[in-house]
Amino acid sequence: MTAPAPQPNVTQAVPFFRVTSMEASLRFYLDGLGFTMKNKWTPDGHIRWCWLELGDAAIMLQEFHERHKPAPGERVGLGVSIAFQCRDAIAIYHEAVARGIEAGRPFVGNGLWVTVMTDPDGYRLEFASPTDAPEESVYSDPAA
């Protein structure tokens, strides 16, 4: 009898964003995008770290310690993109816009509908779903 194949050691990659304002980030992720908070660290009664989930995806946020905060106006997330694969990127777009989040009009790239948002610290979030629409198509909202 053969031994069962070993289970992979690595089970998930979770982006860990350092943020300048936990309050602003939580408004964006919880209220704007619909993430739910699954865990948090509150050493002084304020959330300093948290684990957020949206469907099967997760991210972690941690506020910069006071002495390590970036300069005012500095966007720490520039150059960082996270691509969330989903069933319906256009639905994500509509939900985000309805909650007051500025979202890029969905377009087709690499066989995927893609909508792009940027969080308060400049982290770029891409939500993508498979499509048969022609490359470079741009979504036209039928309700508009």
C-alpha cells in the first residue's frame, strides 16, 4: 500500500498592508468593499492589526507605529497590486461604487473583466473574472 501524498506545507498567501490610518482603511475595506473582520489586535483599545476576509480571500492591515509613519502625503502602497480572482468583477464594481468607492470602469484584459480600485494608502486592488468578451472591451452600464 502506498503512503498518501503529503499535504502542501504552504496553504495561503495573505497580503499584509502597513497603513497610515486604520480608521480610513477600515472604512474603505469594511464599509466600501464589504470585507469582514475575522481577527484583530487592540493593545490599547484601538485596532492596531486586523485580519479581513472577502469570500475566500484575506488581507491583513497593521497601522504604522508612530515613529515609523511615513511623511504626510506619502502613499506607501505605490507599486503594490493585489489581484483578486472572483466570479463577477462587474458585480464587485457596482457594489463598490454604490458604497462610495471610486472604481475604474471594468475592461477586458487577458480574457478577464477587470475593475481597479486604490485604497487610502495607494495599494492597488484589481478584481477580475473570466469572460468571453473581446479583449480591450470597456463595460457600458446598461442602467446608466
